[in-house]
Amino acid sequence: MEEHDLVERMLRAIRRVILKTSQYSRSLSRNSGLTLPQLLCLRAIRDLSKEKDEVTAAQVSARVGLAAPTVSRILERMERAQLIERIRNSPDRRRVLIHLTETGTQRLAGIPTPLQEQFVNRVTSLDEEEQRRLVASLEQVVELMEAADLDAEPVISAEYEPREDRRLS
């Protein structure tokens, strides 16, 4: 196989990942009115509520792997959309508890498994050595694209908020 053919296959593979991510994000938004990060946060609130009596933004942030300020902005938007409610705990006014509203619960019903979760399920079925090779290859692609200085949260999403504080340098 010629070098040009290999490079073209690489570019097509990268483009397919980008297209699939974008298609999923558009479909999710069109069908549910949610972005992927919003969906992940709603699911985390629902799941944490089953495990704990009280759910906080810090717990949601840890569960979904997004930075606390990002989760805070998402929660503000979801509260305005009446998908969640935030309640200040009476003994400690700084502690804010999060609950799904009936609207939030209904919105979650019927949403298919997120693309990210599908990917995680498939990749974890690979043996550890294959996972290591895949990570090494992907990290090499990141280096070749000069993207190693970008701080990327572990969420497969077409949404991106460019901010200077996301750079690692």
C-alpha cells in the first residue's frame, strides 16, 4: 500500500470519528433538547440520587469527569429549563443539593445510551494490551495534530467552549 493511501485512510478515520460525534450530538439535541454534557449530568444526578440521600455539584462533576465550573454552568442552564432544582441545605447555606424535577426525569426517559457509553463498553471489551496500543496510537495522533496542549475532558462531544484556561501549557 502506498504512503499516500495510508495517510488518506488516517484522515478518513479521523473525519469519521468527528462526523459520528457531530451526528450524535445533533441527533441528541434534536430529539431531546439536551447537549451531551447536559445528558451526562442529568444521568449522573439520577444515578447518584439512587445511591445517596443528597447530591451535590461536586459529586456530579466527579461522576461525569467534567470540571466544576463547567458543571456549574450546565446546572444553571438545566435549572432554568426546569430539569433540576437546586436547594440550599438549611444548616449550611453554602451547600447546594440537586434534585431532578419531574420534567428532568421525563426528559431522561427514552434517551438512547450515549455514544460515549457505547464506546466505553466496546473498548473495555478489548484485552488490556489492545487497549494500550489503541491509547498509544490515539496519543500519537494528538501529538501529530499539535493538540497535546489542549485540556480535554473525558467526554465525547461535538460541543467545545474555547477558553484560554483550558490550555495546559
